[in-house]
Amino acid sequence: MTDIHRSALRYTADITVQDIDALAGFIDRRIALLREADGAPGGEEERVGGALAQTVAALHGSAREVLGALAVRAAAAAAAAREAGGGPAGAGGAGEGVRYPDEVPEELMVRLSTLWRYLLTAAEAWSHLPDYDVARWRLDGHLDAEHEARARWQEAGQAW
């Protein structure tokens, strides 16, 4: 397990910068081992490792950018709400016309989910290793359905 001991990932909104950094770091360590094992400069493992390292670096950077954009939008929406008197948008009065975070970042959440899936795919070959955090590093799709299924199983007295 990783040194980040948090509850299991349930929703895309649960993904943090620490999760993204930890998963990318895990992959980078595995790539380094792969490249070192090759021994022959310019060998296939080195080329594949280099290509994977570039891909993971790009995914990692993009995912961090998306999280940053979500944070900026949330902060801007919170500031606008405070300025407008804190009332909810559409309720009339002071909060009218204020765009809240749940109205704005849908596209960013989809993008984050996609980037997360790509990082998980890059790590999939090593998911059996003990330092792979199976509770946190998992697909975030179908989570509403999974959450509902877990509740049904637990209501029926079955272990999940």
C-alpha cells in the first residue's frame, strides 16, 4: 500500500493531486526498474520505458492542470457567492446569476476521469504488486451503480 491512507475512491471528485502524484510516481518507479533491467542501451525495454515515461508525464501534467482548473473555478464561484450575499443561484435576490462549481466543471470532471483511467491503464500491469494502492487507484466509472450495488449487498447481509 502507499503511504497515503485514505478511504477508497468512489467518485471522480475524490481524486486528489496526491493521488495523481502517487500513481504517476508508482508508474515512474516501475518504468525505471524496467529500463534498468534491460542492460542494453537503446534496447526495446528502454525504448518502451521511455515512451511510457513520456506518456505518463503528459497524463500526469494534464490531470494536475484539470484539478487546478477545478480549484480555480470553485474558488471563483465561492467568492462570487460571498460577494452576491451567499444565496443560491436561481433562488432570486442576491445570488441570482451566480454560477456555482457544480454548474461549471462537468466537462473538466469528464476530462479528469478520462486522464485517471489512462494513468490506471498504464499501471495495470503492476497492479498485483504490494505497493499498488488497490483501494485508491481504481476506476472511477460506474461508481454510482457500484455504490448502489454495495448498499443492496449490505442490506441483504452479504459481504461486499
